[in-house]
Amino acid sequence: MRTPTVVPAAGLPERVTIYEVGPRDGLQNEKALVPTEVKAAFIERLLDAGLPIVEATSFVHPKWVPQLADAADLMTRLGAQGQDLPVLVPNDRGLDRALELGCRHIAIFGSATETFAQKNLNRSLDEQFAMFEPTVTRARAAGLDVRAYVSMCFGDPWEGGVPVEQVVSVGKRLFDLGASQLSLGDTIGVGTAGHVTALLDAFVAAGMGTDQLAMHFHDTYGQALTNTYAALQAGITTFDASAGGLGGCPYAKSATGNLATEDLVWMLTGLGIEHGVDLEKVVATSAWMAGQLGRPSPSAVVRALATA
């Protein structure tokens, strides 16, 4: 079988948006530098597969993420279509580069914990907001859409469990800077379904709508799809995913691959939930990228279909 039997479940959304992060989050932790032309082809293939949003790169300093040092070259190579693709910007200097290239969608990346804020941003938990505020204000004034990520929402490798109320407080503060969407990240993949439900209930109780929230799961402990189902039950309709399950975090060694786009598409298709993605094209793209990287894809669906 190359498609699942469709058996809809009651109470789930009719349609889901897949926010593809493979080219940025998926490749950022690769030690061997991926050629710019390969990254561009990867993005173009993902767009051709019907993925509505593909996050292209990050304008972070090359010292911190050498893999993305070619961000400007990549966006130039992508031309006009690249201007509609989201890019991550860490600060005002990153925003300057995005504006110079005509980017229309940016993302900021905050932390729910003190330790990760220090390691990832070189700022305290509170200082991160002062760093992001002028960036978001300038971006909004220039007409850009802003997405906010908050990492370590379900656990931190240095601090352990993270209180739900702390995640909600940080997440709302980031969102209220002027973001249109807040993506909640299980950066080290330790979340479970009940935890997902509790966290989303807390955000809704704090006044945020499920249409303002997205989920970003990692599959470190094999819980990404289970957690996705719990989020679907809560009404979430945007999910971050990475083609082939690529990804990790340069600052958290226990953060393994993201939820694989193909695994998510297989589940959504089986549930009768519209997503607009051509599974065969994404599988072919991930198998191709696995060849470029010289190792098998972590995605179960890619492994099953690419060899079938």
C-alpha cells in the first residue's frame, strides 16, 4: 500500500497546514556543509510537492550556525519566490539582511527556560524580550509577518521539567510583541499526549486561540505523532514538520529529528484531514536529500515507500 485507508475520526479539524522546516531546522545541525544549490533544489522540490509554507533559512551569525552561512546567497538564488518564504532572524542585524533581500515573513526564536535562553541567545529569560521587541516592531512597521517560536516547552536538558504556567507566560509575552502565530516547541521530544493537552488548555485559558498556535514536535522518544493527535483533538491546525525527519538543535544535544513531514502526511491522510501535500513527491525529495547527506532517512514512511 502506498496510501493509508481513510477512516475519519470525529471532532478533528477538516484541514491542517503543514509548516515545513526542513531546509532551516532540518539542515542547521548537519556537520558537513550542504551546497547552496542543493538547498535551493530541496526547497523548490518541497514547494512543488504542495507544501504551502517552507521555511528557507536563518540569518544567524555564521559563527553560531555555519551550515546557514549562505543564507543571503540562497535567498538570492531562489529569486522572487524566495521573498515569500519565512526566514529566521535572531536580532536587528538579521532583520536588516532579511529586509535587504525583500523577505516578507520572518520568525523569532525564544526560550521558555533560563538556561536555554543563556545558551542559545546569550540572554536571560527576561532579557530575550528586550532583544526581540525592536526587531518585531521594525518588522511589523515594514509590513512583514512575524512568527514566534518558543523552545523547551515540554522539558529542558539542563533544568528538567518546565512548568506549564512558565511556558504560557513566556509564550504570551513573545506573541504579544506582535507575532501572528506562536509555535510551541518540544525541542528535546520528551512531551506526551496528556502534557500536550494540558499545555494547550492553559494557553486557551490565558486568552489565546488555537488558531494562533502551532505545534513543533521532535520524535526523540517516538511520541511526535501521538502528540500531534492530541493537539488535533484540541483544535490545532498548524504543525511544523521536517521532510525526512531531518533536524536537531545545535545547542541541545539530546534534540534529535523533527516530526517527519511524510509521517504526518500519512496520518492526516488516514484521518481524512486535508493538507494539500503530494506524499509521493515529498518521499522522493527526502530520499534524494538522504542521498545528498549520505545516510538513510529517519522517516518511517520514507523508509517504507522509498524501498517499496
